[in-house]
Amino acid sequence: MKFMKEFKEFISKGNVMDLAVGVIIGGAFGKIITSLVNDVLMPLIGIILGGNRIDNLNILLKNTGNPETDVVLRYGAFLQNIIDFLIIAFAIFILIKTINKMKRQKTVEETEVEPVISEEVLLLREIRDHLKK
């Protein structure tokens, strides 16, 4: 029973829940970026490369006569994954940069707020200054 209680405490902590939400959103975000790369960008790059899809680029290392047993270096798929990674990393960079900028603006706005001085304090200061004269 103590184990279950400890597990419930662990799983209900904010950091674990934040991590779970981050993983779920990250997975969905990854699917969106992968679709952007595969369905939008790569066909355009393929046109630039003369009609070839980049993920189909390969070098035949050993021809066995059977396409299933041929030894093929599929460097196009590797390039595709590098492009996916770079676009995802750039999108996350832009997202984090925007969030940090918003946080900085909020902090600046909070520090720029001048304290409101009550009317009584203003009158007391005026009386003090008048008595000093």
C-alpha cells in the first residue's frame, strides 16, 4: 500500500503532468512538421532536383538480381530525416524565442508600473514640505 501511495504522489506532481503534456503536444507537433516536410517541401525540392523525390535517392552497392536482396545505400532517406530534424528544431527555436520575448515584455511591464500614492500621503508630503520652508 505504501508503494501505491508513493506512486500516486509521484504521478500527481506538477512536473510529471507537465512532462506528459509536453510529450503529447511534441508528438503532435512532430507529425505536423513531418507532414509539412513530406507533403509540401519535399515535392518542391524534388522538382528542383529534376523530378526525383529526395527520399528515393540511393546507390546500388551490390546487385543480386533480386530487388529485395540488393545491397542499397539509401542516403536520400537519411537526408530526408536530417531535413525533418532541422525544420523541427527551427520551429521549436522560433516558438521558444517568441515565448521568451513575451515573458520579457511581461516582466518589463510589471517593473515599469509606478506605485500609486494615496491622496493622504500626497497631502502629508505637501504639509511636510511647507513646514520645512
